[in-house]
Amino acid sequence: MVFQRWPSTSFTSASTSYPSYSYPEYNTTISRPRTGRRSNGRPRTGASTIARIEAQQVVCAISESRGISPTIGLAFVNLDTGEAAICQICDSQTYVRTIHKLRVYGPSEILIVSSAANPKSKLFSIIEENLEVLDSKITLLDRRYWAETAGLDYIQQLAFAEDVEAIKISVGGNYFAVCCIAAVSILQLSILLFFHLYFF
């Protein structure tokens, strides 16, 4: 009978030295892998998109809660492209996040509840102070235009049919943001009414 010896499958720790080879004729450097960036060497910036936004008409509606930590609802609608963005922010008492959003979107018109102007709320005063920087105008509207049910109806009408349910789920609990989209819808309806009366 012949016994075959099988190689061991157990792991043994031993210091093994591997030979190192030097290739002086090849000059290599270690560098990061190349990305898909253009070869002109210039980084891409947001300047080109900012220029396009400044030429467009963007309307913003703002609503705020009362309290120590104010909750702000914002809705931005680009009337030239039909794009909308809504958000709800828990802001500080200096409203730094709200002003930042306004500066990013650069609305030409800001809709605010008329009761915020008399007496002036802190948010209204801060927006008023930044109007020159924002290059916007303030339009005061009655509180009745900020209605959650009207905002949900407006989303139902204008969103893509396959996206409606997902949008409704994502805006659930964001009362102030949904109210803002309702206020913007009133402005859009008045613009459509103006065109209808003017051209027909």
C-alpha cells in the first residue's frame, strides 16, 4: 500500500522574505487615478448656473411659526422653467438659513403673510434689511392663501402622476412648506388670469 502525503492546510506564521526587483529604466510615479474631469485644467463652478437663474423669474412664498425655535416654510417656483422646490427649516432666531436659501434661489418676488408686516415680525424685518442683496420685492398676501389643503391639491394637479404619492408622503408633516406652495399657486393663477384677460 502506498501512502500519499497531502499538503498541509493549516496556517503557520513564518516570516517570509520576498525578493524585490528594481527597474531603473522605468521611471514611475505613484499618483491618484484620473477622474472624468476635462483636460483644460479648470474646475467647474456654479457660476454658469447662477447666471441662468438670475435671468429667470423665481417666486418665493414664506411662512413662519411662532415660538422660540422658529420653523420656516419656503416654496420656490421658477415661472420660466416650471420647476418648484419646497422646504421646511428649523432656523435660528437670526434666520441665517432662510436668508441663505433666499440668496441661493434669488427670487424676484417674495410672498409673505400680510399679518407679518403689521406689527413687523423679526423674519419680515430681516428680509426687509436684505432686500437690496436679494434683489427682490416683497408682496403681502392675506393669510387665507396659505392653506395646507390647497397646497396638497396644487401638488396633485401639477406633479407627474407617478410622483404624486411619493411627494405627498415626503411633504407629510411639513405643514408650513405645503402652505407656501399654496400661496405660490394663487400667484400663478392670478398671472394666468391676467394673461387670459389681456390676450383674449
